Amino acid sequence: MLGYGVVDVIAFLLARQADPRKVPLWTTTLSILFLSIGVLFVSPPHITIYDLLLLAFGSAIGVVGILSFYKGLNKGSIAVVVPIANLWPLIAVIAGLTLLGESVSALQLYGVLIAIIGTIFVSFRFKDVLRLNFSRISLGARYALVTMCSWGVFYTVLGFVSKTLGYFWPTLIAQVLVGIGVLSYLLVTRVDISFPKNVSGKLFLFGAVLSIAVLCYTISTNSGYVTLTAPITGSSPLITVLLGVLLLKNKIERNQAVGVLLIIVGIALISL
């Protein structure tokens, strides 16, 4: 959660200084570079064709989510796209309970729902919603729904595979496949993929933190449940808002304050 929150803040800064279409390519590439260090220390497990196909499927869906997210921000409003996209843990929770056969207590399930609701509240400013051009809502919402479903599937698959292959190799393989997918899209659409040197420091920081964040997620799912890990990971807007207040001097809205409280209560119940 902490790592993804930091990543969101860096992404916000990058969006103002670089072409947002190629930012995912270079952040993923740098993440792969950092993760590759682990190859020297973690022996590869026995990886079957089924494992690779599952990771390829999940990564392809994840690429769709990334591209839809940035497309939604371009065509719609951030006040609509971000809250809907941040509902991806809901998809992971449903998949964990139904497809993966995970079992949690009623109290933990309440915590999951409270944390997800809190994430929605934290993800937008009420005053921004009031200023929305409602003709853009449906378009942005469509892309955001695709993102929500795609990220939910991606993190479910990643969590599932980590249970058999460990936390490291599924993370590295998934990042490589996501990078290939994003690169392929940019080449087909003829987008300039040159490295944006003016934001090199932020990109390297993004890649490093992203590597740690994804590894922490797979470490958690390796020994725990996707149903419980996803909502905590998806609560990263809590960190984003708090960092925005501390570093960027942003003001926290009442609905965001309520969201912060709900996330804290939700995580506390999940931990019981």
C-alpha cells in the first residue's frame, strides 16, 4: 500500500513533465532492471507451460488496464476515472472467494468492504465532482471500468501464481510481459518512445518503488489470501493523499478525511 501510494504521487508529477503515453513503458522497464538483480539470489522454480500461459494472460489484461487508465484520464475526468479504477480490489476479492476458494471470516469481509468504500472516498475531491462536465463522465467511466476489471484480473492471477512459484519469479515475468505489451502498443501506434531525460530521476525512483511494491504484494499473497491482500494494497490512495498534504501542501477534503478513517478501520478488521 505504501509503495503504490508513493508511485501514484510520482506518476502525478511525471504526468506534468513527460508524455504520459510513454511513462508506463519506461517505469516498467526500469522496474524490470531493478527486479533483475534478484535473479542472482533467487533460484528459478519449476515453471510449467500452464504457469507461463496464465502469467501471459494476466499480463495482457494488465496492459489493457494501463492503457485504458491513461486513455480515460485523457478523454474523461480524473474525478471519475480514478475512483472507479481504484475499485479493482473488488474484482480480486470476488475472484478470490469464488475462483480461488479462499475463506475469510465475516468480520474480515466487513473490513474488506469498508476499506474499499474508504478508498473510493479518498480517491476524489467532492468539489471536483461538482465542477464536472457531465458530457465527459460516461466516456471516462467506460475506460475506468475496463481498468478496474483488468487490474482486478491481473492482480488475482499474479497472486494465484505466486502461491506455487514463490513471490519473485512471477513478479519479474509479469513485469517483462507487461513491458513487452506496452512497447508493442506504442510501436504500433507510432508513439515516440525515446527516454525522457528531463525526468530521469523521477523515473528511476518510480521503477525502484514499483519493484518493491509489486514484490510486497506477491510476498503477501504467497503466504496469505488475495481476498485480504488486494483491498489493503488497493488502499494506496490513502498514502497518496497524505503525501500530497505533507509534500505538495494539498488540502484534504471532508470526504477524503472520512475515507482515511474508513480505510484505517477496514484494515484493522482485516488484520483480526
